[in-house]
Amino acid sequence: MTQKNTNAIEMKHIVKKFGDFKANDDINLTLHQGEILALLGENGAGKSTLMRVLSGLLEPTSGEIFVKGKKVEINSPTKAKELGIGMVHQHFMLMESFTVLENIILGHEPTNGIVLDIKKAREQIMNLSQKYGLSIDPDARVANITVAQQQRVEILKVLYRGADILIFDEPTAVLTPQEITEFIQIIKNLAQEGKSIILITHKLSEIKAVADQVTIIRRGHDVGTFDVDKVDDNRLAELMVGHHVNMKLAKKPVELGKEVLKVDNLKVKNSHGAYSVKNLSLNIRGGEILGLAGIDGNGQDELVEAITGLRHVNSGKVFINGKNMTNKKVRQITEAGVAHIPADRQKYGLILSLPLAENLVLQTYYQKPYSKHGIINHQAIYDHAEKLIKKYDIRTTSAELPASDLSGGNQQKAIIARELDRDSDLIIAFQPTRGLDVGAIEYIHKQLLAERNAGKAILLVSYELDEIMQLSDRIAVLHNGQITGEVKPEDTNDTELGLLMTGTKKEGAVND
């Protein structure tokens, strides 16, 4: 991409304090016209805070912001929109009961006189959808569409409002490899049309694929801005976390124990009443990780919800440690020795309004030492929280802080800390490293391998093929609610997995 000369955004000496804590401490950032700038940093480093300042959700404690060379005060999201700044948030800001179209036009409804002009809105949205390859059903309710589709709605919202400076917060966290490739092309097209883009991501491969420059933030300070083509992955990771990161995992040979999970001929319906899981069978023994690979929307959500008691099983059985747990209550399943790291941390993993400490005992608060004769022992809860905060490096100023105040990555660490701490026989890890930085990913991967080596059975559901390939002992491929094949990571590659994920059976794949 050609060198950009015009500055779209300049942020100078930005400080953002929360009490005595400096989330941003003297940060400088420059985004050129038509440039893609990656913003890289650990969870809790201050990236999202900085972008919230730029998008008008937070006001800086001190510092200056210039948009297209003019000094501005961005004191509200409305002001940011007026300046052509739009942000696609990591956790979407959509009304679930509204349709896709209604969400996109909300607050910016086109009218013909005093009448709402739905036809015009629909045309505009479909044109944008086609132009940028963001296929959507405008009439679908947001509650009924996948996370990947919700993201497209958020992107279309920003484009519909006419933004020419776009901020993407972890935009590929929930996308499949194919969708990521398409998304990267979309971003490149936007930049070529003169739009300026800030991309918050933890994925070094994406930075390499799409960004012109990268600004690195560590613990609230900017470490510097670098040309992407002049710095390698290992150096980026090191600059981000402040120490060497091991990008490859060492795995011990498998030592199989007893069968912990058996899913037998399972049929499960989705929210529309159609079967999403169709006569599916699988089993996992202690001491192994079964990776479930597949494109989002092929029955992963329904399968995991059925195993964990969150969704009704229509037929078939789920056995945990040989005991039939089909359609049992969530608590019964949890107490039977099941840990669940859910895909949507804010919907199913945390109660955001509660303090971090209380979130860390959501599964055990009614048991000793946290409760006795129905009386809660707050001291025990907070002592437990301090232990987990330290062990799992959850970045927070206090265990009393509401979970909503943590960064997305630290919310994820909190869930993982809570679930792994319970010493369960079966660990269901659904997108366990979504939104985590390379240092945190390395740590979580080591934790999951340690659980495997301790004889636990792990079901890993991930849209990150690298993660599936690195961690799994076996890989089952899910397509259209069915297992289309089973392969060993050492005997396969991304291309073969991709074919299986689209329903194409590959010669040489083991199919049970």
C-alpha cells in the first residue's frame, strides 16, 4: 500500500485515569488517511479504553485529539459519529428482539416526509451488504442469528452511518478461517476506498496479512509504532508482553483413562425448531483432548448446550462417567463433574453486575467454605478470589470490581479460572481463548494440557484451526449437525480440515 501523508487521527499524550489507576498513560497514536493501523497489546493493556476515548464513550483525563488536522473534543458517541468515527465493538450493541434491518437503522431512520421509508433503508442496506460482501437477512431477528452474522450487522451499522474512520475491536474473534479471509479482503477494500481503519487484534497473522503499521501498548504505555513488514511475529509478541513467548506447544504422549463423556445418537433442535444436531455420537476418555472443528452454525452451540443442560435433548443420550445425564438440570450436570467455558462469556459465563469475586464462585457459592447453613462467608469468597486472580493473572484493581469493568480478555480469564479450579472430570472449552493475547493464549493452552495430563477429558470447540491442531489428540469435524470425519492432527492439514468442514469427505480420513 502506498505511503499515506494525510493524518486522519492524531492522539497526543492521552491519559485516562479511573481513580488512581491509569488505564492509558501518555499514549500517542497516529492514523493516516487510507491506512490500516493495528493496535496490539495484552488483555487489560488499555487498547479498548483508548478506542473508547476516540469513539466518545469515555473522556480523556488529559491529552489532545486531532481529526483530519483539526483539534476536537469528542465528548459523546454522537460527536464521534459527526466526525465520521464509527466503532464495531467486541461485544455487540444490538437489540435482540429487533430485526437486522431495524438494528441497522435505529436512530438513523430514513423518512419520506413524516413516514418511515423502510423500502429506501432496505435498498441502502442491501447495496452495502453486496458491496462489502456482508451477506445478511434483513428480516431475521438478531436473537436468532449467529454471532458471526451479528458482527456483520454491527459493521453494516457503522457503514450505514457514513463513517470513514472505522475502529474494529477484535473483529475476527468469532469468525472461521474462510470468513477471516473474506473479512481481511473487506478491510483492504475499505482502505483502498480511502477509509482509515484501526484494527484491535491479538492475532499476529492478521496483522501481517492486512495492517500497514502497528502501535503496541503495554500496561497503559505505548511501546512504539512499527512498520508491519519490518518486524516479525516473535518480536511483536515480545514487545507486547515484555518477555519471550513460546509459540509452539510441547505435548506428552496420550495416556488414556476411562470413558468420561459418551454422546449416543443425539438429536437436538435449534431455536427455530429444526434439527441442528442429527444422530450425533462421540466419546472422550480421560487424558485426551477431542477437538471439534467446524464452521460456525453447524450445531456446535446446540451440542454443547445439550451436554451442559442448557438445551433440551430431543432424542439420544448423554452419559458422564457412565451415568445417564440426559436432560438433567444444569446444577446436577455441573456437580457430576462438568466444567463449562462457554462461547459467549457475557451471556452465559458471567453476571456482569456482580463483583469479580462473586463471579469466581458462581458454581460453588452454596458449598463450604463459601456457605454454611445458608449463610454466605464473604471472607472465604474474597480470599478465594485473590488466589485465582494471582494464579491466572486476571488484571483488575480489585476483586470487588464488577465483572463488567474488566476487559474482555480478563473476563475470559475469570471464567477459565473458575471452571478449571473445580477439578472437574470433563472440561468443555468452547472458544476458550477468544479475545486473548498471545501471552494469555500460551498460558491457557498450557493449563488445558496440564488438565489433560492429569487425566481429565476435554472437549475443545474452537474456530481457530491452529488451536485445534496444536491442542487436540483427535479432531472430529462437524458439518450440518453431523460428524463428517475424524482425523489425527499429525495426519492432516488446514486444507483437508477445511474440506471436511464443508462436508467433503477426504480420502484417508478415519470416519467412526
